[in-house]
Amino acid sequence: MADKDLRINGQIRVREVRLIRDDGEQGIMSTQEALELAQEQGLDLVEVAPQASPPVVKILNYGKFKFENEKKVRDSKKKQKLLKLKEIRMQPKIDDHDLDFKSKHVGEFLAEGNKVKVTIRFRGRELAHTELGLDVLKDVLARIEGEYVMDKPPAMEGRFMSMVLSPKAKQSKPLRPAEPAKQGDESPSKQEARPGETGREGQGNG
């Protein structure tokens, strides 16, 4: 429910409410009693779940509560604007240095959590050799292997060939490397070799 729809203090006109305290304890009481508790603390009685029976209320600083909620909304919108679709454009005839440079940019955008559209633009007679553009896109994928998820495979759109990539989900726990064998552990072949070595030494002495 939006803050503007929340009822506070005298706007709460039901007979009784369920008050949830800061420590998590809750209890049903008359609305008037809950209002008096809020007034004693110099705070507001705020209806947070009007659909409940009876409605759920909390005692809090409504001004601070409203400010923090608005800040969360602003931060969420700001994050949504940052995590948008980025585009990297290339030519079908691109040298290795430029390809490496632009591939790194694709990897950086993905690392930031953005989607990336990689586009090849064909000019004039280049449209007769679209396979060159596909080779470029495949080369990009090879350079960022393990960093992407294919959202949209390479496809022609007029004079453009493009693909859309998303960042790959990170593993929550890294894989543990195999533990090295202990010094006391020896393979059966090594253990069996010792008596044989002694025997050969004996034969040599004879």
C-alpha cells in the first residue's frame, strides 16, 4: 500500500486494532488505547495492514517512516535506470585490436549487471557477406566465454546483425579444490617396490 493511502492517528476509525510493538509482540486492543500509547511516546499510530481483521497498526515516527519509504522508491528507480540495455556497434571488417577493445567493454557492461546488445553494421556490398559479421560475433563470444547468457542469438535486422547478452548468474559458493594427498599416503606400487629394490641390491653384491 502506498504511503498516501495509509491512515494514521485519528484517521483510524475502527473499534479495535492489532498492535505490533517494536520487539515483535502483538496484541488486540481498542483503537483509543493504542492511540494513547502512541501519544505517550510522542509518536504516531499508523495502520499498516487495513485489510486484516482487526487492522494491524504500529507505533512509529510517521514522518521518518514516509521519508525512508520514499528514499527506497527513489533508489529503486535509480537502479533501474542504471541497469539498462547497452549497445556496442562494430563493423564486419574490424581489426583484432579494436575487437579485443570492444569485447572488453562488453564484458565490463555485463559485470555491472547490464544487458548488452552487440551489433554489426553492414554497408553497401558488405550485405553480400553477412557471414563475416557472424564470425565477428562468434569471436566476441569466445573472448567473453563464461561471462554471459544468450538472450537473443545473432539475427539480421535490416542492415544490422545483432545479438543480446545478459550477465551470467554468479555462483554462490566457489568449488573447493581437491585436497593434496597426505605425505603418509603412498600408492601400493611404491610400497611394493621397496622389497624389490633391496633384492636387486643383494643380487648386485653377489
